[in-house]
Amino acid sequence: MKNKKFQEQARREGMKKFLLKGRKPLILPGIIIFLVILLPLIWFLSKDKANSEGVYGSKIGEKVNYRNQFIAMTTVEAKTGSDYTEIPLETIKEKKMVYFEYVKAGKRVPLMAYITPEGKLVTAVSMCEPCRSTKFHIENEEIVCNACGTRWSMEGLKGISGGCLNYPPDAIVHAIENGQVKIQNSLIINWRPRI
């Protein structure tokens, strides 16, 4: 009887070893699968949160009151060098919303810069892509397309009303150095319409 129990136990142990033979711990693949699923989810959720709070911008001063105001976009000349396109920060502060262009080697990209009600500087490609308008104005803390009348919030570029709600001016990263607002030419050149 002891012999039978011993044989049964040995058979079970042998079967267990046989089944587990060649299997590696699933810890590393489990971590990789977890990260592949978790990281995009975190990115998506944080992107949505960032967009709800506003667009990229540099805090440059005090809050600006746009209530009951209409501010037309002012066209200014930009300096396009080999690496950057730049305009004076003081001009943007004074005018509140400016239009300028990247023009180089036959390529022209409309750009804009404006100061938000919270005092942030935002730079963007100046285009309402569905209607192809490049001119906007500020009206009561909203950016308004001059062609179709679509309105977006200045802080987050969230659609408020109009036909082109999902295509506000496309924010683009900038730097401020020595009183100049600088946008990398590579960012401008590589920009493509979303539709």
C-alpha cells in the first residue's frame, strides 16, 4: 500500500514537472502586456485632461479682460531664419492677436499668436481647416473665424458654436528668448492639415 501511494505521488510529481517543463515565469510578459495597455491609457486620459484645461502656452503676464471687446487680428512681419520664425513679444502684448507667415523656399504657412484671458501666450497655425480661412478675431473671450463664424474658447480652443468646431487653429510650441517669440521651422514645415 505504501508502495502504491509512493508510486502515485511520484507519478503526480513527474506529471507536474513534465507540464511545467520549458515554461518560463509569466512575470516579464505580464509586465510588458500591462505596460502596453496601461501607458496608452494614461497618455489618452492625461491628453484629454490637458486639453480640457487649455492649450500649450507661456505665462507672460497678468490676466486680460476681453469681455465686451472685439479685437481684429493684426498682420505683422515675421523674421524667418534658418532654424526659427520669430516675432517680437511686445508686439503680441500690444495687439493681443497677430497674424504672420512662415515664408521660405516657396512654402507659405499662416501662423498666429494671441494672449489668453489668463495671460498665456499661444501660438498656432492660423487656419480653420474645413473652410480654409486664415483670419480670426477675438470677441468676448472667444476666437472667431472671420469666414464661417465658428467660435472656440481662447483658453482651450474648445468648439463653442459653428460648422468647424473640431478644427480650431492648431496650437504649435514656441519659445521666448530675448524678447522674441520663436517657433522652430521644422515644426512649421512638418505641419499638415487635419482634414
